[in-house]
Amino acid sequence: MDTKQLDKQYIMNTYGRYDVALAGGKGCTAFDENGKKYLDVSSGIGVNSLGYCDDGWVEAVTHQAKTLQHVSNYFFHEQPSKLAEKLCNLTAFRKVCFSNSGAEANECAIKVARKYSFDKYGAGRNEIITLRDSFHGRTVTTLSATGQDNFHTYFFPFTEGFKYAEANNFESVKALANNKTCAVLIECVQGEGGVNILDKDFVQAVRKLCDEKDIILIVDEVQTGIGRTGKLFCYENFDITPDLITCAKGLGGGLPIGLCMCNKKLENVMQPSTHGSTFAANPIVCAGANYVIDTISDKDFLNEVNKKGAYLRDKLEKLDGVKSVRGLGLMIGIELEKNNAHDIAVKCVENGLLIITAKNLLRMLPPLNISYSEIDEAVEILNTTIQEDK
């Protein structure tokens, strides 16, 4: 049997896959098992931040794999220690807690916020406000935190303690905040929710409310972090500093990693045995993440992400059949006039462009080092596909 047949026979049917079996890749280019070439502007849903098999990244993870592949968290290792130091020095945060995914990172943030409130105020102050159209993961708790009703099915009972406010409606947040509220959890750009960019005034008002009521502000940077929006972290675009952020996807450059970072107020909340993970802070993964951070945190690199994002959005807005384009940096949502994003995405793949969707939009999350010529090629394939469908 071929790869697709094996998948269908032996792997649980939890993904709506495109009809492609990928076999290799370099940079922004992927190849399937038949040798067909694809330009990838999805980068594994924002994971391959430097594209496929970046030479420096490969060297970093290969060297570490030959040295030490796993260390129990009962012992120290330089790779996670150096990574944590870099992240704290690049931000206003003081401590890092490692995990293996964005959902796990959000679970950690939820625990930190609730324990802070429990330690200071006692039991009962444990509710968390999130936003409609948010997405925070697929564990039972992070599904409960996700503000989309279609995710609140099948897996009852869901974790209690979450309330949902309307995005960009400060009065909605304010009305839900009470003496039981311990945290507000937001994405500054809602990725899975449709590339919805929060208003700067709204985000700043939420920050002020949290300060006034000693509520922990958590910003989910799982998809928006690590240069995706033209800043190292998306919250920088909104001129605020959260109490906690979560990060995953692009940090590992293709290997599984997640982390939660906290400010000075929260740095001593967690103690031994309050949280942990067998595979968190894996040396190989952290070696790759160290290379990613060293590359992406460069100001010139981030400036190029902004320039390329503006260039790409401008070209997309001019396409016949495109109704609107929104995004920050290289996180882009494309609304089509025919509202047929899923069908176009499938046909784009057939035409050699790997692209994904977010609700009723096409979504582009290309490697951050995509070239201008590759942007031109991606836009041309998309344009051809849209016109073929008319």
C-alpha cells in the first residue's frame, strides 16, 4: 500500500487532509512522493518559520542529536537554559516554563494564573475571560477556553471556569470581570478564528482593567509569536506588556516546542511538582529553537518580514476575485468574493501552492524568509486558480 492508503487504514481520521503525500523540501519548496513541486505558503501552519531544512537549523539539531538527545528535567542542560536566557533578555519577562505544544503552554498559563490568585486571594477566584472566535488548543481545558461554540461538543464535561466576551468590545469584557476573575486570555490576532486583528484601544483598555483589578493578562502568541507579525511577539504591536505569554509553533522551526513566560509578579508562583512534562525542554528541540531565535530576533530580519508582508498584501488586494485582505507581517487572511476559500485552497494545491484556510478565509503563513520572487510566484498561482474557478 502507498502512504495515503496506509494512513487511511491505520491512522485515526482526525484530519481533513489534502490529497498530497509530501516527501521532501527545501526553503519554501516542497516535493511530493511523485516529485511534483509545491510552493508552501502555509509552513506547517506557521511552524516552519525558516522554511524546510534551513542549513543552519539542520546543523544545530544534528549536532545536538549526536551529542545528547534527551535529558530528564531532574537535571540541567545548556540548550534550554540558553534559550530561556535569550527569550528573557529579548523581552520584559523573567521566567520560562517549557512544554511541547501551544495547548500545553496555554494549560501552563492557566495554571499559573489560577495559582497566583489562589495563593493571594484563596479559593473561588479562578474564572478566566476569553474572547469569541478565539482558539487556544484541543485539550479538554483549552477547548473550553476557546470561544467558539462548535468546539464545545462531544467531549463533555468540559473544564469549568471560562467566560466569553466579544472581541473589540471592552464593555463586554468589563461586564464579565468580577471578584471571581483571575485572568483574561486573548490572541492579539485571532488566527484560527479568521485572522481577526484586535483594536489597539481595546487591547490597551483590557490591560488597564487587569492592572486595576489585579487580573492576570495572558496573551496567546502560539501562532502570532516569533516574528510572524513583524515583531518578535505580536503584543509589541499594541504597546502593552502582558503578565504571561504562551508561544509554540514557529519557535522550534519544525520540531515540537511550547513555552509559557511570566513577568516578575509571577516568577515564583510555580514550585516543584506544580507543573512538569517528560519531554519538555528537549535538548534537540531547544538547539533548533536557539538557532531560530538567533536568526529571527535580528531587527533587520524583522523589518524584512514587515516589508514582505506589506508587499504581499498589496499584490493580493489587486487580484480580481479578492474581496479584502487583512493581517500583520506575514500572517495574512484573504476574503474571496465568492466565499469559496476551501474549494480554492484545494485547487491551489492541485496547481502547486500549499495554502490553508481560517474559517471562510484563505490563510497565508509563509516562511519568514520567503523571497520576493517566491511571493510573486505564490500570488500568480493563486490568481490563476481564482480565475479558473470563475
